[in-house]
Amino acid sequence: MDNKGPEKKARLLAALDKGMVMIHLDARRPGVLVPASLRNESHLRLNLSYRFDPPDLTVGEWGVRCTLSFSGSRFTVAVPWSALFAVTSQVTKESWAYPEDMPVELLQQSMVTSKVPVPEAVAEQPAPRPRAILREVVAHEEEPEVAPVPVAVESEGPKDDPPPPKRGHLRLVK
């Protein structure tokens, strides 16, 4: 069992007694059971409440089990204490975080935005690789210009009309 499990359990039960609670978990951790579409979420938030009249809400030594609704379909979720990294009371607005169980990328992101020095244990882990690299693509104008075909048209206007612009005719106005 997670060494913070008893503390997490006590916090969650106390918050549930007051009303709705949001649990924050890493759905990629071993033992987590959530719908397939959510299994790769590093920060999944689930709402729990006795007011939902859950038939099987269990907060035990292992973690939390409960049947919840996802897009209208019922699913029994299981969250071990090691996967739960924060508890937020919707009633009192209190939050309890367990940084040692936070996903590395989430912990690094929060430390960068708050300008807190990154602990050595987190700094030693490699940063997640970027998913895509954007590059500028320069179009080359190698196509030969097509000369307009002269058409004989009689008109009263001037005969030396300027040629149409070769590039875009829009300009930026500030």
C-alpha cells in the first residue's frame, strides 16, 4: 500500500462527509481502471459524492472504487492510492496535493509556471519528448510565368493600362 494511503483515505472521507469531492489521478498508473478513452490521461479528474447515491462507493485500504457515469454509460472505476495525487473539496474549496505521486510532466509544468526550483528527483528524470515539430516551408517560384494572350478590344479608355499585380494585392494597414 502507498505510504500516504491512510492520509489520503482520511482526507477523502472527511471531504466526502461535507459534499462533492474531485479526485485527481494519473490514469496511466498500474491498477487504475477507467474507460478505455481515458486510460492515457496523466491528469484525470473524477467527481465523487454521497449525493450521487452511488451503489458501491468504497474507500478502503487499497484505494477508491465506484461506479460512475461517463457520457451516459456506467463504468466501475478503481483508483489505487498510488495513482491519486490530489483531493479537492468542492464545498470548502480546500485542496490536498501529494507531489510525490504527481505525474512528472505535470509536476515539471507546475514548477515552471510557479518558478519554484525543481527537486533533484524530478530534475533527474528526462523531460517528455515533444510530440510534433513545426518547420517553416518556403515555396519556391520555379514555375514559368504564362504570358497573357493579347485580345483585340476596342475601347475609348487609355491604351497603356498597368499590368495586373503578380503577387498578392492586399496590404497590411495598422
